[in-house]
Amino acid sequence: MVAICAIALGASLVVAALNLRYGIKERLARELRSYGANLVLVPRTEPFLKESDLVILEDKRLKDRIIGYAPFIHKVAKVDGKDVVLVGARFSQLSKISQWWQIEGRWPEKENEALIGTNAASKLGLRLGDRFSAVHKISQLSLSVTGLLHTGGAEEHQVLVRLETLQRLTLLDGFLTSVLVSSPAGKELEETVAILQKAWPQAEARTLLQVARAEEAILARLEIFLTLVSLLILTAAGLSVYATMSTAALERKVEMALMRALGGEERRVAWIFASEALGMGLIGGILGCAAGLLLSEIIGLSVFGSFIFPSLLSLPIGLALGVGISLFCSLWVVRRILALQPAVVLRGE
Amino acid sequence: MEPLILLEELTKNYDGKVLALNRVSLQIYAGEWVAVMGASGSGKSTLLNMIAALDRPTSGSVRVDGEDVLSLSEEERARFRREKVGLIFQQFYLIPYLIALENVMLAQYFHSMADAREAAEALRRVGLGERMGHYPSELSGGEQQRVCIARAMINQPKIILADEPTGNLDAENEERVMEIFRQLHKAGHTLLFVTHDPQIGTQADKIIKLEHGRVLPTFPAKALRSI
């Protein structure tokens, strides 16, 4: 029973470590995506991109590779006689790829509402709830401030309004100046760029190198760290199972000697103990795999707030650890005991 | 008549320090009941282990039922033990997680094929017909030793070797066990006992006395009984 528990514990730790190794990397890659886009699509030759072409990003080849995207239109307008960059965006999409933005107030919901970067607000002397007018050429737009934006980036100098509002003001209905795209980092990002270039030839896909490289570095270090932790757990669990199984086998050395004294051949006696070890390894391994999966899901849920997709590789490795070490330890000890004359063991030496 | 057991110049030296047997020679014939007696450390159990092929001597020869035991490989020694020898131990050595019946069947399993009916019959013969479903921990010392006797007898060996078979038993159980041995002897079995108890030893046909690994002059037990 103790041996089965040791095998189950060892296998569960290994399965949990392997699951987390794969799961955490994938989850973290997705988590990092919430800290901003890593790709930008800009017009290749024409001054604008067509809004209707956004359906390309919904294509099934790209859908799985894109975590989120946000179309933009940028135009300089006058507010209170001062030049300000007006940005038209779909706020529902923007909020998904800009989860780290801090907003004092709320996101705009209506057509005449705006989100103002803190620097722009200070330059224009605007506060939360204030109303102001934006002028572009002969068009004018009346807006109210629903939120002040802190990003630490260029957005703090801009005024963000709904995409359709700015398109109407600038008479650019159905046109975009850029699209920010968030895609998983690493090799996948390069593949996504290649697919995008083919699928949307009018757009040029540029990697935001600073973001992409930083992510790659973080993920690479994380992978090394998790691999080392998994190996450490694998070794510790292996040693623990080995110690328990060896002790269990040693405790039964009198039984082995008795079986030989009764005329049992070495290989027949070894087979009895090996099949027992195999059974224990299987039961312990299966229990350990189940417990390991559960453990990794509990950790995933408490750390990331969502389940981790189980790594298929972790189950055979966990089971192999249980069966392999159990069988190895048992046979190793059995062979050592069987090498002794039965009388020596029965004498208690 | 050729002896069933023939030992010549048998010597066993443990690590070059302890001389357990010193050039022991003796002959035991089929159907004899022989008691090997002597003080603790005189080499009695070592002698028994050599005859049972449970240990290897330093020098000398052991012939049992015409077979040179020392020339046998480990596999052949296992075959020799299961076919020719029935072993009874002072500590019983029953497998704790097997019931009495299964403990007897274990010897059958290594010999040929486990047969529950035959094993049950062997237990009935030693008076354990009602106790065969019990685990060793549920049996008294005397009952455990009778299971051990049934296990030793189940494959009908030519020789029964017993190491202090009554050493852990009270007087009542000792008598029950000895009665079984008397019956086995009457039935023609060859018995070789190791004991330090003169009362047990004198029930044998012949007593072999060991002292510091050497055999003292052998004499019939009758002579000792008459003193």
C-alpha cells in the first residue's frame, strides 16, 4: 500500500509538472498578448486599408492564430485651436488587446463620447465629464470626456473616439489607417505574418519587434526554467519511488529465500515479484496520472483562472515512471537477494 | 545397501574465521530417523543446510539419493530441493498473507501444479481440517508448525529435514508434532532432525552428536534412552 502510494505520488508530481510545463507556457503566451499587440497592419501602396477587408482576419486559417485585433483610423484635428491626434477605434476590440491600460472613468459607449490621453487632457485643459469640439477641415464634432487614459505610451497624447464617428468626421467611411493584431509569440508569429501577407496583399504586416522579442525571451527563459523544474521533480519522484520499492522488496527477502528453499527456480521467483511490482506500478501510475492531471488543473485554475489543456505526453511519461521504476527497483533488489544462498537469508544475515 | 545421504569430509568455513563444520563424514540410510544434536553453534543447522542444498560447503562432498549435490547448478539445486527434500523450520516461515491451504499449495506450485484438494487432504492428515482457511497470524505456534509439516510432505519427498521443529512449541503441541513425525517414520519416511533437546533426540533411531563442527562417535538412540 505504501509502495502504491509512493508510486502514485511520484507519478502525480511528474504528470502535474509536465502539464504545467506545456500549459503555463501556452497560458503565459496568451497572457502576454493582453499587454498589447505585436503586429501592425498598414497600407502597402494605397493611403488607406478597406474596412471591408477585415473579414480576411476572420478566415479560419488566421482565426486560430489571432488572439485579437483592433482597426484604427488616425487624423489630426483641432481642439480649441490646438492640433490633436484623433484616433477612431472599435472600443470593444481595443479593450481586448489593451487590458493593461488604466482608465479613469469609463470606455466611451455612445457616438459623441471620447477617451482622452492624460497628456492631451492636460494640454487641452479638459477633465472628466467636460464637453469639447473637434474640428477637421469643415466638419465639426461635439464630444464629452468619459475617461482619462494612462498607458505610458503615445496614446496619452491622443483623443480616442468611436471608429464610425471619426470616419464620418473625416469623410472616410469604410477606410482604415492601421490594424493592430495580437498573435501568439515565437515561431507562430512569423508564420502568422507570412499568412497575412498572402491573404491581404494590400496590407503590409509589420512585427512590433520590441514586443515580439521581449516575449520570445520571456517564453524561452520560462521554458528552460520549467524544463529544469520538471527534471528535478522527475528525479526526486524517481528516487522516492526507488527508495520505497527497494525497502518493500528488501522486507520480503525471507519470502524469496523460502520460495527458493521450497524449490522455486530463480526466474520463477523473480517473475512472482516482478508481476507484483508491475501491478503496483500500473495501479500507482494510473492513480498518479489522474491525481497529477487534477493537481495541474487546480494550479492552472488558481494561477490563471482557467483550465490547462492536458499534455498528452505527460500521461505515458507518468505511467512509464510508475511501472518502470517499480519494476526496475523490484527486479534489482530481487536479483541481489536471489544471488544469495537461501540459507544465508533464512539465517537472518 | 547404498546410503540415501552420504557426507564425506564436509567442511564449512564462514569467511575463513568460523569453522562451522570440520571434515564431517556420515551415512544415513533410507527409512532411518536420525537426530543431529549438539550445543548452539556446534554446526547442526549448517549440516542440515548442506544436505538440503541451501548452502555450499567449503570442501568435501554431499551425495543424496545418488546425486552429487555440489556439482549441481543453481537451477538443478532448486529441482533437487523440490523433488527430494521436505523442509521444516523452527520459525515456520509461512507466508503471512496466504491462508494455511495456500501456504501448502505454494510448495505444489513450485513442484508441478497446485492442487487445492490434495493440499486440503495434507492439512487434514496433520489435524488442521478445520483451520485451513486461516492466516498464519490466526494460528497457534503448534498449528503453524503442522502447516509447515503438511507443506514439507505435500510433494512426497524422499527426505524430511527439520531444524528444531519443536523449538518454539509448548509441551502439548510438541507432543502432537512428534506424534506426526512418529507416524511419518512408521510409514517409511527418512527423517533427519536437528535438535538440542535430548527428549526429542532420543525418539530417533540414531543420534549424531556434533561438537565444534566435528562428529562425535555415533550411537543408537536406544543406548541413550536406556541410561
